[in-house]
Amino acid sequence: MRKLFSSRAVVTIIIAFIVIVGLIAGSNWWAKRTNQPPFIQRFGNDLAGGVSRVISVPTTAIGRTANSIGNLLDTFEENQALKSKIDEFAQDKVRLQTVEEENASLKKQLKLEATLTDYKTVSAVTISRSPSTWQSQLVINKGLNSGLKKGMPVLAGAGIIGRISEVNTTNAKVALISDTSEDANRFAITIKGENGDVNGIVTSFNREKNQLIMGQVTSDNKIKSGDLVETSGLGGVIPSGLYVGKVASVSKDDYGLSKRINIEPAADLGNITTVVVAVSEIGAQ
């Protein structure tokens, strides 16, 4: 049988063991004498500390990155929550503004109904108004079932804004006073001047200024800003005496031959949400 260890190897192991034991014993003796940890312990501690420092660098970096990502996610969530609150606030503001506008419109409607003592009235709401026919017509939510008929005057704000042009069972079309197209049935109006009434028709509409225009006026009667304008009743379609608005300004036409009267309508013709239809004169049925 071969020997497991040669004599040289055994001697080397024994010497190494003696040296290690000597180092340990000497280290302990020196530690006791100098009040410091043994050399081997210090060597192990230093080695462990070095390894810890090497490991701590990427670990710290990863931790900081994770914290930054966490903070970023928290900030994003807070930002989303703030955006949601801002959107809700904007929606609430729009709803409040809409309610306020409807409330103001209804108050004006109640005042208007109080002035129409000679008429039976039907209240209605605008349900359709196309951009292509914005100046000429709109649709309301009342029709034959409510007693509406073609030609009946329609009012909003404090005065007339049009007349019924087409009636269906549950809705009706309103031809607006601002409709000045060639085939439109122009509204006959009268200005209550100092020297007498001045009759004419609505010839055009200034959408930017929201003003009706009564052109081709040749009367010498004095007309000034603030004079009242009413329906004249001429033509037999719209009754007389319905308030239209007030004179805003008076000027000459392009040729200087006749007057051009700018009229501030009693209602905002660009924002009509609720209306009153003067169904019939009391006692005329």
C-alpha cells in the first residue's frame, strides 16, 4: 500500500501547525499587553470591513435609486390627483355658470310674462340651433300639443326674438328677427320718436355688435339714441306693441340719402336658452 502522506508533507503540516499556534498565542499575548484585538482578529475585521465597504457602494446606490423612483411615483400620483381635482373644479365651475345663466334667463322670462297681460303664454326651451342657421332660426320643445301655431310671436329676455315658422306635434321652428336672408319675411317695426313714430323693417343684422339694423329710413322725424323700438303690426303677422329694443345709434347710408338706425335688441340673440310664446290674445278666441 502506498503511503497517504510522505514524511516531507507531514513535517510541513506539523511546522505550519506550530507556526499558526504560535501566531495565535503570540497575538493573544500581545493583545493582552497592548489592550488591542489580536492580530488575526484585526486582520479578519479589516477584511470584513473592506468587503462591507465594497458591497455597500452599489447597495447604497441601488437604495438611493429605489428611493428616487419611489418619490417620483409618489409625485406622479399626487400630480394625477391634483389634475383630477382641477378637472372636477372646472366641471363644477361650468355647471355653476350654466345654472346661473339658466336662472337669470328664467328670471327675465318671469318678468317678461308679467308684461304680457293681454296674452296667454307658453314657456319653452331651445333644443336645437345649428351653426349654419344660427342667425336665422332655432327649434323649441313645444308644438301643436301646447297650442302653438304658425306666425305666433316668440319672446326672450325682455322682448321679441322671432315668430313660429313651422309647427310639429312636440316641437316648433322659430324664425329669428335677425334673419335677413332674401326669402325671409322681415319684421315690421316702429321707432317711438319725439316728433312721431317712424315705421320700417329690419333690413340687416350686425352679429359682432348684436344689433338689428333698420335701413332706408327717409322720415324727417327726429330719432335719437335710446328711443324705444316696438313691433308695428303692419303686415298683419305680428301684433303691434311688442318690445324690440332701443335705438343705439343713427347714421346715414352709403349714399347719404336715407338714415341707418342701429338697434340694441332687448334679448341677446346669440344666447337664447328659454323663450315665451305669445299664444293668443285674451278675449280674441
